[in-house]
Amino acid sequence: MSANNNNNNNNNNNPSTLKSYVDSATGAVQNALGNIVGTPGDQAEGKAKQQRAQAEYDASHTAAKLPGMTVSSEGVAKDHPDRSAGSWNQTAGAAKEFVGGLVGNESLKQSGREQNLSGQEQEARGQVKDYTSGVGDRVSGAVGSAVAGLTGDRAKQAEYQNKHDAGKTQQRGAELDIQKQAEARQ
């Protein structure tokens, strides 16, 4: 029983975007009621709850991108192979394009340009696959965990929660790369 309680406590302590939204709304209502009724304690508690909700939201979106993987508070997710291969093709293509331009070899330059573009497309496909797979795992993990919780199957609940968490990490990794690429284009 102790292991199940620890597992549930660990899952309940994971940062949650949904929980941050609920807490933020609750804090806003409490703050508003404090303003209407004139109770500074409720106002302060409402503002504090909103600040905690923002911290929860920020934590739920925190992930670190490492070569070939993403690490978050929920775990580690390996990138789709197309992401790494695409990145490599971009690098090799850019090098060919540079060398071709440097030595005046138009064929090598064009070949490098094509390889670079192909690598960009390949990496984008991998990002989309990781993003959609992550969202799917989050949804099926959340639903499965809820059903298992209702039926009292703690082992299945933990299994589905792990699937949710891995999906969240995978989704966040794709989001980080997509955001980084969008910022680089600006």
C-alpha cells in the first residue's frame, strides 16, 4: 500500500497545465470576492493562488532539449529518428553548399542546397510525428489513468500516468524545436 501511495503522490506532484488553469481561475474568483466583500485576506490569498498557478503552468511547460532527446520533470523522451537525420542532412547540405560556393562548383552548391532543404523537411516530419504522438499519448494516458482510478486498478493507473507523462515530454520537445526554428526565422 505504501508504494501505491508514493506513486500517487508522485503523480499528483507533477506539474499540470490543467491544474494551473483551475487554480488560476479559483484565485481570480477569490481575489474578486475579496475585492467585493472588502476582505484583504481573501484578496491576498487569491493573488497568491494565481501566482502559484502561474508557477505551476511554467513548470508544466519546462523541458530541456538535448541531442536526440527531451528531458522534463515528467521524464525523458527520445526524438523521432527523422529529427536527428534531418538535422544531420541540413548540416551536411549547408557544408556542401558553402564549399561549392567557395570553390565555384555550382553542382556541389546546388546539391548542398537540395540536401539542406530535404533535411529541413525531414526534421519537420519528425517534429510533427513527435508532437502528434505526444498529444495522443497524453490523451490516452489521461483517460486510461482516470478509468483505472475509477476501477481501483492502481498498477494500470500508474502505467497510464507514465504514458501521459512520456507523451507530455515528447510533445514539449517538439514544441521547443518548433519555437526555436520560428524565432530563428524572425
